[in-house]
Amino acid sequence: MKNIVLLLFTFPFFLFSQNKKEKLDNKELFVMFYNVENLFDTIDNPHTNDNEFLPNSNKSWNSNKYNYKLKQLERVFASLAKNENNDKMPDIIGLCEVENRLVIEDLASTPIFLNQKYNIIHRDSPDGRGIDCALLFNRKFKILKKDFIVISNPKAKRPTREIVYVKLELDNKFINVFVNHWPSRWGGQSETNYKRVYVAEVLEDYIDSNIPQNEYTIIMGDFNDYPSNESISKLISKNNFVNLMSSDMASGIGSYNYKGNWGWLDQIIVSKNFYQPNIKLLSIGAFQRDFMLYKNKNGDVYPSRSFGGSSWYGGFSDHLPVYFKSTFIN
């Protein structure tokens, strides 16, 4: 009888604690983006040019390397959660350079993800190599809409990745998320500038037509341009956005190192209402730890990558993940 009374006494307290924790979790928002550098499976896709990542290729891409790559990426996620978010995984994760849904599911099956509940938004894009963007989000969010914004540039010879879009709801707050991987600079920055400007204009038109100004918007990705370049600066000025990577709060010197020079190819851009009194930005930056980096013979530090050409380095990615953490005050 005594035990029953004790149980009846503690049960309401347990429910109160759980509800309090849920409310606190719903106020916090931890968002990250990661270019995971060619996360391919080992299976030949006859519809894409994935020959570079097959067992009989010069890279000798096989199950051992694939599984090792997954473990390396898991190590990054585990360290990020521990060091930047009190051992909690991100609420929203943007990815690029994933080949298909299978590799995303394999990543989400690694131990750090096992106790998490994520929805995956992905579809195969028209990119010739078969690399896509994807979005994972915690199931505490309600999904209201998803879309895949096709980039059909009449002046470009090759198709590029679609922009993944999702509208989420949490505690009557509407959050619009866009995951991007803009055309590369292969052939020269100025020569390919028009491709990235075109994508920025497509995204701008989509936002103007579909996103109310009073809702929250997050644009993240590998833009293959820096904050000062035409594509990014026009997108920000015309839509009244803020580039978090240009913020005084941003930690780190960049997400990518090109020939010894660090810069922000990977960025998170937010609508200005993230700076209103009802929300507080807590941290912003590129996540890096010594184990994710290597130093070359000249003493320059780079992200530790999986491959250099056909040489297997066994690293993580040639990009660092970028993130921000915020909390809603009311």
C-alpha cells in the first residue's frame, strides 16, 4: 500500500518533468549543414556517372571504405553534439553530396543516430554524377510542405542539384528551410558566375512567391561562392536576410580551405526575424576539432578529406560542417 501511494505521488511529478523538458526542447533550435564529400554507395547506378565510386574504379571504392567513411562521419556528429549542443543531436540537418536515400539511411543507422527520430526529405536530382541534397529533421516538428526546386538554366550545358525545401511547424512557429548545393567553380569563378547567380534568382523568386515575411526562413548549403560574391550578396540584399557566417558571433575562419586560404563556401543565411526580441542566437560557426584536420608539409591546415584524386586518405570531408544554435524566449 505504501509503495502504491509513493507511485501515485511520483507519477504526476514525472509527467510534469517530461512536459517541462519537452517545452524546453521546443524552444531550442540547433541547425547544421554538412557537405559530406561524395557519400556514395558501392552499387552501380546505370542512370548516373558514378563509375568513380565503384569497386573496380581507380579509387577501389568498396564496402570497407564505405563503412569506414560512415564511422568517420558519425564521429563528427557525435563530437558536434557533445561540444556544441549538450550531447544532443541537431534538430535540423542539411546534407549535400549524398548519392541516394540509401546512403542517408545508412548514415542515420550509425550509433549516434539510433536513439534519434528523424524524418528524411530527399529525392534523386538530375545531377550527372548523382549527388543530391537532403534534409533530416527531428520529429518534434510537424511538416506542412515539401518541394524540390528544379534549376533549369538554359545557358548551362549540365543539370545541377535541386534545392530541397521544407516548411515546418513547431509551437505555432513556421520555419522554412532550404538546402542548397550550387554549381561548382570548375572552369573558373568568373566563367561560371552566371550559373550561381541564376540559382540565386530562382531561389529568390520562389521565396517571394511562397514564403510570408512573418515566417522564419533558413537557407543553408554549399554555395560554391563566398559571402561577398554576387550570387550571395544579391540574395541577401533583395530579401533582407542575414548571413550568419558574416556575423561577429561566427567562430572559425571558414568551412573550406582552397590553396591555403580559408573561406565560407558553406553558409547559413536566415531571415531578419531571427534577430527579433523573442529569439536569441546562442552560437554560430564552423565546427572543427583537431581530429578533423590535417597539416600539409608547408604547415597549412586543411579539413581531413576522404580522397585526394584517387588516393584514399580515410578522413571525414573536405568541408567542415556549419551550424547555429538559438532559443525562442517566448
